[in-house]
Amino acid sequence: MELNAELDELLNIAESQIKASIKKHGGFDAFALILKKYGSLDTLQGSEEPLYGLSELGYFISELKPLARRGEIKASAICTSLSVAGEPQKAAIIDLEHGELLRAVVMFSYEKRLLSWSLGARHVKQESPEVFAPSKKAAPCEVAHQDFLLKLGEGWRRIASDDPDRFMFYSDEKKASIVVSVAVIGPIPLDRLLGAANALAESRLSSERGFDPSRKTTIGSCKVELKENGQAGHVSYSGYDDAGSIFHFAGWVTKRKIFSLWVSLETSDDEYSRNVFYEVFDGISLCIP
């Protein structure tokens, strides 16, 4: 099977690292090389926790699939080993995949002979994609409420909430959480909507910073303004924390309700996080007032 240039480079790097470890330590720990969207190379180590029946290959595939579906990586090389009880010979396996839906499994044997290690020739086998396999279509997630309509794309699932006016969702593929809430209040005079929106902003910012004292949170500028021809006070801000999450908030205060949308993503890619937020934002139809 012929590999493209990026897979060929990944294979050579992976093979070089594996052979160096075999000659020095007599084997190697499972790892994966990841070619990222902009060309940098990262290494993912195996799990330190018990896998409870999941193979090392299965563990890496489950970790890399969300990155591939979000477009954060271009290719990967999952490196594991295989041994048979009672047999001196072992095998190194390099499972290569590329976003062009190419997948090849490369294997070579190794065993100790006297004072040195003998390394066998490469054997290459073509396989169907796993990491970059197209996602299966799922039913869209929708909520029809008397005050709003929310339509989410594929891959979102609803999370149970003990508050009938709070709606929570999660996407395994996007590593993203959504919290939508609506509180019926009022009536609030139109000339007090901006003040009520400022109060909402102060409350939200205080909650963001006090939610987890161990979390260091950084929040950008918070915008408070009148929208919908003066029929709603609008609040918006974005931020990130030192746990590796980026979050975005949008809130509306009308004469009779407060509507809030909060989206948090496990990523450091600001552009990606904004794209997901606006995708969710575009799926909301809010009743004014």
C-alpha cells in the first residue's frame, strides 16, 4: 500500500522512536503521534488508569476521534506492541490514519538474540478508517418551549436537570456543554431593562468566578446593551479557565423574562469555540418580550 507524504513521515518517526526504545529498554510503552491541523507534531501517552477491557488501540482511537471530527488533527500513528505468552518474539504495531480516509497497519517483529535485538521487516496491511471514519448520523436535538425554540445539530444529547426551566446538553464529539435557562419575571418597565441587564451581567460574572475557587478564570469584556428595538437588554461575554475550557454567554432580559445561553468547550482553540457557539446561537428562536 502506498502512503502519502504525511503518513510516510509519521511512520518513519514512529518507527525510529520504537526501535531506539527496543534497543535501549527491550520494548516500548504505547503512544500515539498526532499531526495537528497546522502541521505541529504532538505525542499522546497511554492511559495511566486501568482500561477495564478496552484495548490500548481502542483507548487511543476513542481519544483521537473527537479531535479528528473537530478538524484539529490531520493524521495519527498509534504505536502498540503484541506478544505471545512463552514466545521470545514480539511485534511492534503502528496504526496509521490520515484525514484523506487512508489507514494502514504496519507491523515488524523484534526479539533478543545474544547481546543484541533482531528487528524484522515491515509488513503493511490496508484497513478501514477508525479515527477519521465519518460519523453516523443522529437525530437532531430540539426543544420547543413557550418562550423559545432551540434546534441543535447532530451529536447533541440532552442531560437530565432537576429544574424544569433549565435545559442542558452535551456533545461527545465537540466536547461541549450547553446550558439554556428561562426565568419568568416582571413586569419590568422598558426604561429599566438596561439596569436589569447590568444586574444579570454582575450576577453571571460573579458566578463564573465563584463557581470553583480552585479554577483560575479569565473573562474578557462584558457587553451590556439594548437590542430588539429597545425591547430587550442583552448581555454577552467570553472567557477561559486554567482547566482547559473556553466559555461563551449570551443573555436577554425582556419585560417578562430572563433568557440565558451558556456554552462551554473543552478546547484551547478560540476560533473553534466561537464557531460552535454561533452554531448553537443560530439555532435559537426567542419570543420577545
